[in-house]
Amino acid sequence: MAFKPLHDRVLVRRVVGEEKTKGGLIIPDSAKEKPAEGEIVSCGEGARKDTGDLIPMAVKAGDKVLFGKWSGTEVTLDGEELLIMKESDILGIIA
């Protein structure tokens, strides 16, 4: 299914969390914390000013980003769990 976010929203794929600790212990699924890091899958065209001028997005598809722990809305598209969030929920781009 093709999905394109509107306005200043982005579609984000979470990165996979660690399966083991540095000491080698396996972390069960129930104890894993969802990572606040992901990759931008697609972006809307940007927000609009009161005058109607477009404010371009600061992120693009393929960027690795950090976002707040409770940011976004979880959706399932084609069997894959993704997040839809506003660009303002993104804390920064990982270089």
C-alpha cells in the first residue's frame, strides 16, 4: 500500500532494538524498551504559513532521526509497524 503523509507529517520506521546486553544477556520482548530512533520512510510537502507560502521540510526520506519517547501514532502498513508524527516531534537528525 502506498502512503504519503500530508503537510508537516513524516512516516518513520523504528530501528530494531538490541537483543542482548553488552554483557551477553538476552533481553526478553516484554522487557525491551521501544527505541526512540528511526529512519524516515516518507515526508509530506511541509507546513504552510498564514500567507499560504510553503515551509519546506528539514528532513527527507532516508534520514536517521531521534524522536521523543511518546511521539507519533503507531500504524501498521503492509504488515509493518510504523509511526506517523509531526516534524516538530523529531528532536534531531543523526549524522
